[in-house]
Amino acid sequence: MRTSVFLVALATLCGVACGATTYGYADENGGTTGGAGGSSVTVSTGKALHTALCTRAATDTPIIIYVTGTITLSNTEKVSGSSCNTAADKIELKGIKNVSIIGKNTAIFDQIGIHVRDSSNIILQNLHVRNVKKSGDATSNGGDAIGMETDVSNVWVDHCTLEASGGESDGYDGLCDMKAGTKYVTVSYTIFKNSGRAGLVGSSDTDLDNGPVTFHHNYYTNIDSRAPLLRGATAHAYNNYYYEINDSGLNPRAGAKIRVERNYFEDSSNPLGTFYTDLMGYWHVIDNVFDDCEWTSSDHPAGPNVQSTTSVSIPYSYTADAVSCVRSIVGNTVGADNGIKFSDGCSASTPPPSPPSTPVTSPPSGPTPSGDNLSIGAGSDGSTKASGTSYGDVRDGSLSTYWSPTGTTGYIRVKWDSSKTVGSIVIREASGYEGRIQSWSVQDEDDNVIKTGSGLSGAITFTPRSVEKVKFVIVSASSTPAVAEFETYTQ
């Protein structure tokens, strides 16, 4: 593992002090350094990004492209040159080498996907790619947020946020798909959310020459399936947090093998197994947690008594964090525009990300309690959830996502692996839903009532107590409510 050499380059790429990270299969086969050592340029349109690729001296001339602002179909054009092969309907990295595309501040790819084809030594870091569709008014990249195909090798996807707003029936495909000879890839510290399909390695049961791939320290939430789907490939998935996998999760098939190590699965259906086929895949399981998961598939689920069916050895050096720390570490480090932070183990000193500064029109009128928000890195569940909303959205530090019940009443609950002292909570309603919650109660894990009230005029305080779960019950509401954040504090 080339950690010491690589981190020198990484500090330059990030523009911030980055901590050490396990690098996985992308560190094999000669390693992945992207555009390290090359010139750098900052762009804010898709056309400018393509121009940066096309004005290099050659297809393998190293370059670091920093992206700021929002890339869209309307500001993207096909650009020609001897060192590129671009397209108008996607960000096209075709027939090139030694390129890093890194978000600077906030970099959003809105309804436009990134396509890597016949290319190697590519880094995609700190990018937010959202709502890429294959059908409808605006289409791009076959509906994939990131797609790799045809003789691709040594790609690192790191600290990205990949999201959709539905499944295939809504016009979306995969968030990160690899096929037709895509090899030596690492996907790390990346959020996969609100999609029917997280991604695949191998597009059909005859597309078997892909991988190996490493998935580590990623967060999957409100995903229907393919987390990932593997056909024939070898993969290593460790220290990932899977929350609300709706139908099926890791799906090795057609001879695929995956080492599943120290991952945390929560409130998920059929987290691991061979699904939708009798072409079996295999799994090597090590010290995973299956918390409130169900095994309902009639195909070949690995559980409920999950046992290894093969052995997968790993050629690179790595240190897997203890599974008890996975939710907290992933919650503190994952995703784009989050400081490009890496795990430094269970004693990680990196503070949780602060909530964004986006104003909320209905903040509590009283002062926010002091100290850390204990909900960051915790778990959560609830009664019911409206379509497109997630239990996890109440503890992600973002005011732009939320949970709603399917009607006007319901409950949302924050929970921890061990007891926490909690003496106050703050409920932040989503913008546009202010004032809908009329009466409520706060309860502990045994449904004992801690406090009741009406309206949300400030922090809800009570005598501090040791609890593993805190439930906020919406007793009545004027119409469907929406909770953006459920914050918990010691005092």
C-alpha cells in the first residue's frame, strides 16, 4: 500500500488536511493517483470541464480539474480536441488517463451524469451528482449518476454524494454502475440515497470480466436494491453503513464473491444473498451487525443465520474499524461537501459535521442547547414514512431532507448502541411545513412519557436521563408534518 506517498498528493488534491484512508483495490495494478503532478484548473460549467480535458498536450497528460458551482445539461457542450472525446449530454471521460475531478466548495452535477469509458487512473472526489435520468424531459448517461464501461481501470470514487428521486419507473437507473471490463476500483466515503438501484458490477449474467472492487465507509440509505449487484466479480465491502435497504442489498450472483466485513445493516430487508436468480454467488462474512433486519426473500438470502459460503483473501493492507463504531464514523465523514474527512479509528476526534447554514423558517425560538448534537451518527426508526422520505434524514445534519409519516400522526425515534444522557431535544420542521405539529409527546425506549406539549416554540427540556432511545410522537397535526432534524443534547 502506497499510503505515505499517496497522502502527499492527496493533500494537494483536497486542498485541505486529509487524514489517512484505506485505499483498496484501486491501489493495486500500479495504483491510482489521478492528475497528481499535473496542472490544475477550476471550472464551473460542463463545457469548461470538457475544454480542460481537450486542451491538454495528450490523452495521458495529468490534470486536476476543480469544479465549483452547478454543472447542468444546459451549460455542457461537446468539445473537440486531440486529447479528449467528449459528449453534449454527459460529462465524458473517454480514452484518457491521469485525471482528477474534485469538487471545490460545493460542486453539484444536476441531472447530468459522469461517464468513464476506455480510461484509467481517474479520481472523482467531493462531487454531488443528483437526479440523472434515462427517460423523461432531461436525460443523461443512461440514467447513471456515475457509469464506467469498456476497459476501465484504476478509478477512485471518494467522498461523493450520489442520489436519485426514485427508481426505474421514475426514469432513474444506477447510482454507480461498472461493466464491460471495469477493474481495480475503490468507492469510499460516498453516500448512496433515494434510489431504486445503488449500483452494479457486471451488466448481465454474461458480463463477468469486471472487478475487483472495494466499497468502504459508504452510507446507503433508502435504496431498493443493488448495494451492489455483483456478477462474476470479486469485491470487498467493509465498514459500510446500510440503513433502510428496502428490497435487497448486497447481491453476489453468477459466481461473484464478496468479503463482507464489519458492516452495520439497520432496518433493512434481505441485506445479503443471491436474489432474483438461481445463478449463485458467494459471501465471506466477518463481524457484521444486522440490526432490526428482515429476511423475507424466497430466493437465496444469507440470513437470518448468516454464515460464510466461501473465503475471500485481500491482497492489500487495510485496517477495518470496529463494527460498533461504523455508524458514528460514517456519519461524521461521509459524502460531498463535508470536509473530506477520513476515519482515524474508533477514537476518532473529528467532530460531527455542523448543520448547514441554510435558514429554516421555523427554528425553535429559544436558544439551541449547548454541546454536541447526539443524533449525528446515531440510528433512527419510526412508525411509517411517506414516499420519498427517510427515517435517517432526521439525523443527517441537513435541513433540506426530512421524514414524514403517511398521515398526520406517527413517531420518529433516535437510538444509540449504548446509553446516552439526554436532557433536551430540538425538533426542526422542514421548510414549508412549519406549524403543522400541534400536540406531541416525548417517550423513552419503554414508551414511558417524558414530556408532553403543544406547538414547537423552542427546545424541549426535561430532567436529564440515561436512555438508549428517544421517541418523538406526533399526537396531532393540522396536515401531514415533516421533521427535518431531530436533535438530541445532554443538557
